[in-house]
Amino acid sequence: MTGAKAPVLGLIIAGGLGRRMGGTSKATLDLGGVRLIDRAICAAQAQCQAVAINLHDATPEMQAPFAPLGLPLLPDALPGHAGPLAGVLAGLDYAEEKGFNALLSLPCDCPFLPDDLALRLYEATQKSATGLACAASGGRTHHIVALWPTRLREKLRRALDEGLRKVGQFQQETGCAQVEWFFRTRDPFFNVNTPEDLLQAREWLTMRPEP
């Protein structure tokens, strides 16, 4: 099934404040002449039938770096920097509107995402009672790299209204399948949070993909 696209909407979460990058938007950081957001878009478009970008608000200043991409820009479903779950909810509402049954959420700062991500998570959800699955690697769970069924929209909305903000907590309380990716050197879910991470990513960029 390599090369096939999962019947899902891909949502790139790009609403972070980049505090550990000195306030610079991680989505616009350059890695090998390509912005992190463009790498995420490329990975999502190769695997999902449609792609949208989540931003924490809809101000012109926030949207300016992304408007030329021509993709839907979805502000958080809740105001006030409520975290990635607010972005996921906005994506689920949009996915439902566009006729998708599921949403694949991806962080904008993971430049080495595997090309079988959407299909493996989608296959896992077909065997899961809740239809929810996330990625794992190297002994870590990557909660935001997840496939969400649109039928969880109202449950997520209620949880947010009640003050829940942690992605992992919602997944644990709901029931979430995990799909493990194995690697030797370069974690496919390595994310760029700091200037040191960016330097590491630039070094790894020259590596050949692991089998």
C-alpha cells in the first residue's frame, strides 16, 4: 500500500508560540533550504486526501506566512492559546464539514515523518473500539501524531469546556491504540524545539533514510 493515500484530512498543528526558539515561529524555520511547515505539508499531502493548517488565531499577522500556501487556515476552536487540543477540535469540525470521517494531526516541527504514517494509523483505528490511534517510538508516545475519528468531536468539546488541556490525558481517558515505529539512529518523530535541535536536524538531513 506504499504510495496510497489514507481517506483522512491531514491537519498540521502550527499554533505554537516558539518560546524555546526565542519567540520565532518554528513553522518558518529553515532546514536545508526548506521551511519546516513546507516539509510537513509535503509529508501530509503525500499521505492524506486533503490538508489544512491549524493556527492559534485568525489575525492577519498570524496568517501572513501561511496564506500564500493556498491551504485552509483553521484557528483554534477556543481562544486564549488553549493548546493543541483546541486545534484538533477545529480540525475535526472542518473534517466533518468536508465529509471526512477522520483527521490525522501532525506537528509542524517534525521534519522526518515516516511515509507510512497515515496508513498505519488508519489501519490501527479500524481495529480500535474508539477509532483513535497515535504514534510511538523509542519508548515515547507522540500524542499529537494521531488519527482522530470525527465522532469524538463532541466528547473533545466537552472536555475542553471542562478545562482539559493535555492531549495524552484525553487519549488515555478515551482509549487510544498505539503504533510503534522502530529506528536505529534518527527518530522519525524527532521534533525541533530548540536551536540545538535545529542543528541536530541539519546533521541528520544528510543521512540516508533508514530501511
